[in-house]
Amino acid sequence: MTTTTAQSKLRFDPNSPEIKAYREALSRQFVREGTMVAFPMCLPGMTTQIPHDESRITALDINSVGHVYGGTSGHEAHLFGAAYHGLTGIVLDAGTVAGATSTVAICCGAGETAGAIAFLNGSGGGRAVRVPHLELAEDWIQEWGLEPQALKDLGECVSGEAVVHAVALPDGKTIVGVTTGHLFTVDFESGKIRVVGEAPGRGRIAISGGGVFGQDDGARLWRFDISSGAIARGAVALPDGEWTGGVRWARDRHSGMVFTADGRGRILSFDGRGFRALGKTHLAPVGPMAVTPDGRIFGFCGEEMANLFVCDAVKGGPANLGVAASVIEQRRYGYQFGDAVTGLDGELVFGEDDNSGHLWIYFPRIRGGA
């Protein structure tokens, strides 16, 4: 006689410790504080997006009225303007530059109508290109029109050298940039480029305390004095850490303080003279960062699937906020980002450094009273 053993099917228990742990882990995997909006690189429903393999956003800046200017990298590099306040909601493709495949910096001029100057690399060397003022402050819901935009090539910055980064001085009249071997300036109005002297470009540069700083040979910073125009090599020692990669910076436009991170994810503030450690991110390296008006630093850390973090320069060190995800405008995950700026109302704009890149507008949680 054969006997059959009945096997009972386990019932799903939503209150089991395992399911509760899974839900807790899932809730902490993606951004769980504030709101993210992934905005496509077009006028939604009206214009086509910048092509899939030409839309890695690698450079951003913002002007005095909150219009964002930026550039992409890929098969061809595009320059664009974007607006998302009032009746706008548009990314306007201003065009490409022949032979250019990467945008490393873009700098807005003083005033609403100044436009911007971008710095691109490619077969034609490291070049400066003027982006005209883009008419973005219109009613883009029902009454609008698109005019062709004419980019102006200002020429190669330093012959035979790629541009690494550039920043506009606070008055918006002069841009300071660095190539792989030289520091240069650009007069915003005339577009004239002047090579100042030798200085290595090892990552991004930043303005602090009357000077422009960049990574020098070894674990030191060079300093370009804005008033005298002199370059001081090895002016400031970097603190102990991992500095083999190019440095990144974020600047608080209200206090003038700047922030950086070493290759292990240590966040530091810098006042033009020395550094102060603020804590360490849970992943490394640290990517683009931006500072809100209340002094909080937001940025991305980690490779492949970067995590958003927040660091309070006064109250505490970095805290993980999770992987970027948007359910408004575009339902999308965000894994890699190339640059960041702070908007007029304290929102943050991150450029997605990925194929079919989007502008990610992040509205941080409002901080309560003490």
C-alpha cells in the first residue's frame, strides 16, 4: 500500500519579521526625503529630446533669474538653456559645436540677458563657445515660438590642451579657467582669451576668499589671486586623505564657504586658508554637490548607482538619502550625475550623466525649527 504525505502550503504573512525587514530595506533604498522631478531635455509634447547618446549632462550654471544653462557630452556635445518657474517648463537645445564631444564647464554672465560661455573639448581642442541669451521667460503653455540660436566659437583656449574646468568670478565679467597645463581668463563681454601662466588642471576649480583654487602637483592647491592676477603654486596643503582623483567643489553663494571631498568620501569645508572635516559619506567617490541657502550640502556619492546624501555643516555629518527616483513628469531612476546648481528658491538641479539624461529638480525637505 502506498501512502501519500500531504504538504501544507505556507501562508504569506505580511506582518512577519522577514517581510517587515524587506519593506524597511526597500523604503530606504530610494530617496525618502524631499521630492525629485526628472525633467526631459525638450519642451514636453512639442519638441524632440536631445539624442539618446548625446545627452549626458556634464556642466551646469544658473543665472540671476533662475534660468539654467548647461552642456552635454557624448557623440556630439549640445548646449542648452532651461527654465522651470512660472509658465516655462522647457529645455531649449541651442545646438552643437563641430567636433566637440564633451562639455566641461559653462559660466553665466551678469544679468538676465548676458547668456553664457561654455568650454568644450573635442577634435578642435579645448574651446570657448558663447551661448546667446535664450528667451526662456515666455508662456510655454500656449503662446510660444522657437527662434534659431547662433552659437559663437571664441577659439581655442590654450593651443593643444584640453580645458579641465572654468568658473565665473562673482561680478560675472571675467571667467577663470584651467587646461591640463595652464590657467587662462576670458573677458565675458569681448570674449577675449588670455593665458595667464602655468598651472595644472586636476579636477574642478573654486572661488574662495579672493582667490581661485585648483589642485596642484601632489597634495596641494595652487591659488590665483583675483586682484593681482598672480598664480601661487603649492599655496595650500590638502589635509591627509585620498587625492589622486580630481577634486570637486560646491560653493555656498551666501557665505562664500566652499566644500570638497577626498577620494574616500570625506567631506571638508574650506575658507581659503584651511580645511575642517565634516564627516564621511557611506559610499565613495563623491560626485556633484550643491548648497542650499540654509547651509545644507546635498550631493551624490558612489559609482554606478550613486546615492543622494545630505550634510549639515553645522549640526552633523553626511546622511544617506537613497537612490534618485522620480514619479513626477517622468517615472525614472537616476544613477549617475555630472553637475549641480542651486535654484532661486532653494531647490537643487542635478544634471544626469547618463544616456537619455534628464535635469533632476530636487526639492529638499524643509528643515524644522530647533
